[in-house]
Amino acid sequence: MLSKNENSDETLFLSQANVGESFSVEKLVGGCAFQQRLMGMGICSGTRLKLLKKVSNCSMLVGIDGSRFALGGGMANKIMVKKIDT
């Protein structure tokens, strides 16, 4: 589910991202509890993260400011990101 914003920059779900690339979080598409859980990990709009590893069951490991967090596929399907150059 790729979409385009008005600047022609590609926005995608984190679950669609490629390992090794860096992203900026654009939007969290979930309820209040979901957003609070991610904010507890330091993930909110504007957060920069790097996709470190993907596992076959859609789980992934992301890096944020020197910390690593594991995310399930369901969570990754609710995080909209935009690729950034590092």
C-alpha cells in the first residue's frame, strides 16, 4: 500500500521497508493505547529510525538513537514512514 504525498516523496508502512534503510516516522495509524505504547519506546511522528533486521514472520528490529527495539508485523503495519538519506 504505497501512497504519495504532495512532495512526491514515497510514504510507506514500516512493514514494507528495506533492511538497512533509514526512515522518518510520518504517522501512527492506531488507537490511543497503540500510540502510547510506541511513544513509550520513543517512536512518534518525526522519530528517525533504521530498519536493522526483518524476520520471516514479519517481526523486525529497528534502531533508534543507539537503542534497538523489536516490533511485530502488526505494529509495523501501523507505522507510516518516509525514507531519508543518512
